[in-house]
Amino acid sequence: MSYLKEFLTQINQKDFHKFFILWEEYCTCDTVEAEEFSQLLKAVKSSPEMAKHFGEILETAIPLWKSIQNEEESYEILRLLVDLQTTNNPQLAELAVNTLKKRYGNDPKYDQRLRYAGLRSKENFQGALSKYDLIAHMAKNNIVFHTGGWGTGEIIDVSTVREHLIIEFENVSGRKDMSFANAFKTLIPLPATHFLARRFMDPDLLEKEGKQDPVGLLKLVLKDMGPKTAAEIKDELCELVIPEDEWTKWWQGARAKIKKDPMIETPETLKEPFYLRKAELSPEERIKSVIQNKVEPGEIIQSIYSFVRDTPTAVKNPETKKTLQDKLLQLLDSSHITHNQALQILLLLEQFFNYTKKESQLVQEIKKSESIEEIIKNIEIVALKKRVLIAVKESRPDWILLFLTLLLSTPQAQIRDYLLKELNKEDSRKQLEKTLKELLQKPSLAPDAFLWYFQKVVSEDKEAIPYQNKEGQNLFFESFLLLFNQLETQPSYKDLLKKMYNLLSGNRYALVRQILQGTSLEFTKEFLLLASKCQSLTDHDKKILLSLAEVVHPSLATAKKSKGISEDNETIWTTEEGYLRTKERVIQIGTVEIIENAKEIEAARALGDLRENSEFKFAQERRARLQSELKSLSQQLNRAQILTKNDINTHEVGVGSVVDVKDKQGTQTSYTLLGPWDANPDNNILSLNSKFAQAMVGKKVGDKFHFKDETYQIVKLRSFL
């Protein structure tokens, strides 16, 4: 499929000019590959703008079609050409009639169905072959696919007299009546063996087969649905065939097997699709596909490694093995490779080709190198990094120090696992414990390494590693929360912070439940204090953490003080203006915005295919946001209480207080503490729930309080009202 990828690129970029230049070149071919031609026409058909332009010059494709000898492939391509044509060329009409007569000439309803297809008058016969195929397929229990978003469906009844049929679809409720005219516009006939038909009729059987033979399932998808990216494959299979909670594990296993299958062409990037080949590649073709278009030594090394790793049987072929070995030796003698690339080539030759002529050179390189860390860092292939580490351990007396340094600096978990395994032995365990103690005391020195080891410590896999007892888990958990707080102010660790949050809150805070079980009251209080300083944890998170702590230590479940205001922690204090403003917002959502959104959804639904309909998705997302906001504000209104003079304590800080605060430099600032609906930080009106407000709640005139390493003093206190 030498042309297809380039054609797809131009279609995706909507570059008509470059597409037609490439098309002119394609038309000069004496013969074409039927599969490639078919995929090209399908891609054009899926792009309305491209299809419009292509339909005007479609006659230029007729000579290419005539070069196809296989009868089924010839019919498939002519059907696509007739779908795309817009000129109603008499020559093409004659070809279509002759082809249908040859295929369906014995059909007793041939003349009637020819009329439905538009080939009686031949004035407008676009899609004629597809229409005939569909009308011939219209029978009870047959399967069809709706291109407008209704999905796969089963024909329940057909009436040729009234020219309509009844169908049950997967994506719409109830049975749908459909005229033949609409059916021709939106339906595609599916054989019972088609992937979509099987997924609709018996997904359980397809799931069972897919788990037993994942490559077979993927071949079925690619055969019936055409080239698909990994994301598109997931859309077709995840949940509908393979359960969502099993997808990741299933896909990882399937992906490893796909790489070894000679019938599936695996893409080099995530955005490129998988292809199903028509025939297996020969060893020579497979080698050529591995190193073709590879110029940079690093790319060649990576490609050869991936090939011998994924297809170990291929290297057993003497000719294949010699070709790859010669390529590596040729690279090794080149003056364009780096020191690290030369080392990787030596490792590949030793590991996969039993080439020991230069093995001593490899050992010498490792022995004399003063920058093993840099060498490891610059080797991209994880398996080769491990080979270097094995050689380091075997040949260098300072291997323990090198391994400890790498344990904290290397990013790959696989390499860390190997380093830990080797260091966690009798001759090096004490030095490992010392390094881990330093990491425990200052996790910010190596945040990624800390999180990796923390997960080891709290895992259920009870391998004998330092700090895996209860005391060690508690110590690491405290450091985890300290690190969490430290990383909140460092944007470069945004992804790591997100990972830490997911670990903390995942599976209904299972990790917290595990850690708190059997801990002392002092540790639990310290945990709550550390958690309170983590700004990325929401109030809801902290409320749950407190509840979990109270389960372990019921003494923590004391009456919630509201600092002289109310003992009901759920009360939302507000001014009359804040209450009315929130109430008006609820009315606005319920009577105006949700109704407008319903109209948006209906308008977007009318645009067609809901899977590719961004307007419909955006409208649905807005509906979810509006419904969530309406529900939240309605619940809050039920808990709202308007502040009165009697609710405000003028002797200590609480809701309704106006507080004059002085910092250690002597600067005095006035803050008003109100409920969340009235907060306005720009005007120094703080929500009572804010961290700064909570730090001063309950304090009296003259009292000091601390916030973010700063000390403040209350100098004046009065009522907001």
C-alpha cells in the first residue's frame, strides 16, 4: 500500500491540489492493488468535500478498474465508483447494468429492483449498485448498519408493496419504520459474519473468542472495518465486546501478539492505523520493512531490536540473521555513530546474534567508563540498559554506589525493579536502607523515585524490602503527604501530583483505609494535619478523610464546633443579597438555560451521525453541567441560613466578623468573613471555609495565629452588620 498512506494524509489535510497531483500519478499505473484502491475510494467517500470533487473526474478511474481481475474485488470497486460518480456518464451506467445483470441476472425480481436502483432511466444512478445490494439484502432477520448514528440493526419486517421496512437498532429505542428511499440513503447491508453483525447479535460469543484469540478478533475488525488506529479499535471493542475494566490488560496482551503476526502491519506512532495485509511478508520483505526509510543510526538500532524481540523465529533463518548482523556491523564501523550507539550495537550483537568477537571490547568500555549514569540515560532501549547494568555488576567494584545513584535517577520502573532486586541482598542491603532513609527524610530530592518506592511499600505483594512493615508504611505515608504539599507549587510536577492524588483517592480511598487501620491516635491526628495543608485536596476529600479517621478513632468524632455560631457544620451562612442572588441563579438555570440547552440538543441531533457530531457532544456536556449546578445549588439553598445580628459573636472571630489583622511587619489589613456565596477576595471578603479564615476562627482580640509560615495578630473585631 505504497500510495494509500500518502492519499490518506492529503485527505485528512483536505489538500485537494496535492491529492489530485498524486491521483494523476496513480492513474499512470498499469495495474493497481485492489485492496489499496478500495481503501482509497472508501476514504474519499468518507470526506464529503473530497467526494464532491472526485465525482467530477471519476471516469479517469475506469481504466484502473478494468485492470482488476478478481471478480469480487472488481465488483466492490465498481460499486464504490458508482457511489461517488456525479456526472451520470452513459458509459459508466452501461458498465453498472452489465455488472448487475451478470451478478443478479437470475433474480426473479431483477427488473423491479433495477428500477429501485435507478438504472432503468439511467438519468441519476449514483449509488445504484449499493442500492441493488441493499434491496436484495432486505429480508427478515438480516442485519444492516445505519450511517446516521443509529448503529447496527436487525430487519423485523419488509413490505415491497408499501416500500418500507421495520428495523430494531442498537442505539435507538423501539422499532423504527423506514421507507426504501431513506434506507438507500442511510443503510448498509451486513453479512452475518461481519464484525458489526456479530457484535450486535452475539457479543458474548465474540467476547469469548476475543479473549481466546485476540489477534483473530483484531483481524476481523481490520478486515471488515478497514485500517484503524489504536484509539479507533478501542472505540469499537471496549465495553461493547471487551469489558472496560479488562481493556488495558487485554490490549497489552493483544498488542504484544499483533507485533509478531505477519498479517498485521503495526504502525510506528499512535496516530497511525493498523493495516491487515493480503498475504504474509517474506523474510526479505520483513527485513526491508524494518529498516526502510531509516537513516539515523538510532532509528536503525531501535527498529532491528524491535524486530528481533517481536519475531524471534525470524532470526533463526540464517539469511535473515546474517542480513541484520551485517547491517549492525556496518553501522559499528561507521564514523557517524555516537559512543552510546556503538555500545548498544555491541549489546545487540552479543544478546541476539551470539557475536562474541568484540565482547571483550564491551566489557572494557564498561570498566573504564567514568559516566555510567550518562551511558544508561542515553540508551533508549530498556532491555539494553539492563544488559549494561548486568555487565556493571559483574565487572566493577563500585557497582553498589552506581546502582544506588541510578535507583533515584532512572525514570523506568523496570530498571528500578532490577536495581532494587540486586541491592536488596546481604552485601548491599545496609547501604540500600541508608539511601531509602535519606529519601524518606527528603522525598523532594527524587519525587518520581519516592512515589515508585512508596507504592512498593504499601503494595499487597509482600516481598521482603525495607520499610514494608506497618511502621515503615506510616513513615512513608507521612512523607507522601509532605511531598504532595511541596509539589503543589511546582508546575513541572503537575502530572506526578495528579498520579499521587489518584493513588490517594482511588478505589474509594482504599489506600488511606489500609494505612489508618491499626494506627495510633497521634499518627491519625498528624495525618489529618498534613492532609489539611494539601491545597489540591477538596473540602469533600478532607471530609471523607476525617470520616475514615473517625472510624479508626471514634474519639475524633466530637461535636463540630462552629466557633460560637452554629453546631451544624452543613449550614451555609449567607446575607440576604447572597441568598436572593443564588435563588435567581437556580430559577435562571431551571426556566431558561436548560430549555435552551434542550433545543441545542435537538438541533445537534438533526445534524446526523452522533458519533462524529461535536455539536451534539458539546450540548450534552452542557446539559450535564447545568443539571449538576442546579442540583448542587438547590441542595445548598435548603441548608442556607441568612445572617442576623444574633448569629454574630463579637467576642471571637466567626461568620459575620470584620477582623483587623496585623502581620509581623506591622501592616494592618481588614477582612470580612462571610459565607461562600458572598465571598469576594478582591475586596477582602473571605469565605468562612477558606484556609486563611479557618486559621483565625475562634480567636479573640490580641490572639495570634499562624498561616503559611507567617504569624498574624488580631487587633480589632466587630460585627459585619
